[in-house]
Amino acid sequence: MANQGKRSYDTLSEAVNDLQQKGYIQDFLFSEDGECLLCAGKSTELSPEEFVIDDIYRFEGMTDPADESILFAISSRDNLIRGLIVNSFGADFSFRKSKLVEELYRRSREIR
């Protein structure tokens, strides 16, 4: 899934800034029902079949290790849309959302 020599980042903001410079400029959100991704900048709704996860980064909170964030660098299969999803990796990371992430991860492994 992720590149073997991928860069490591100390903070979430450092990762977001660097990945945006590398062309991951769209902001993605999980839809309320967790069945698709919403591309905020393009007002587009996309299903998991249309994306791969290029990299995943996890960050623990400075004061509370349970305060963890996860950053997904995602691109469309045609590579026309590249963007980021930032989400909590704690209790509010719902089952449906984790199923969507699981599906994206599985698909990204199939095409590499």
C-alpha cells in the first residue's frame, strides 16, 4: 500500500502541508452514512471503487496517546483528483467509516 521509502512526519500539520505541495490539494470527508467520500472543493460524491489510498499516516496526541489522528493521502484511479482525509482514530471513528477505509485499503492493494 504505502511506499517503502515514504517520508515520516513529526506532526499532522507538517504532513498535510507537505502532501498538499505534492498535489494532494482536495479535502475529502466521509459522508454521513459512511458509504462514500465527499470532495469538498468539487462538490462531488465518490464511491470507494473510484479511489486508492496512496499513504496512511497516524499521529498520537502530544498529551494524550488516545487522542490519535489518521491522515489518508488518496487519489482517484485516473489520478485526476488527489486529496487528503483527516479523521480521528478514536471512539468517534464509526464502524461504517472504518468499513469504508477497509474497502479503500483492500482496493489499493489490488491494483498495485
